[in-house]
Amino acid sequence: MEENDPYRQVLVSMAPEAPTIPVFPALNWTYQNGLYCIAEADADALLDYGENALPLFAHRYGQYQRQIRIILDALAGP
């Protein structure tokens, strides 16, 4: 396939943008009674990160990989 081939240019332009990795929440740690603790709001943010943000990122990244694989297979074809 030639570099200036319009089919190739269309395929390359269809490449999706990779999903961004979710930012780990900033947690405010305290030390009380010999234990390290975080506030309830920080615990909620941490749970949201682990239960919602990371699985959503994994799903979006899987979709991204499938889309890229389809485009690369089409570019490698005849």
C-alpha cells in the first residue's frame, strides 16, 4: 500500500485517541491512636477510583485496542 493512498489516509485518520489513565485521588492521611487514617470523603474518593474509574478505563482501553487492531489489520492487508 502506497504512502499517498487515499484509503490508507482515511484509515489512519480513523485512529482513535487513547483513553487517559485516571488520576489517583489525593488523600489526606492523619495519624491517630497509633494508626494512619483517612477521612470518610477520602475513603469515598478511593473507593470510587477502584470501583468506577479503573474499570471504566479498562473498558475504554479494551475498546481502543480493538479499534486499533482493526485499523492495523486493514493497513496490513492487500
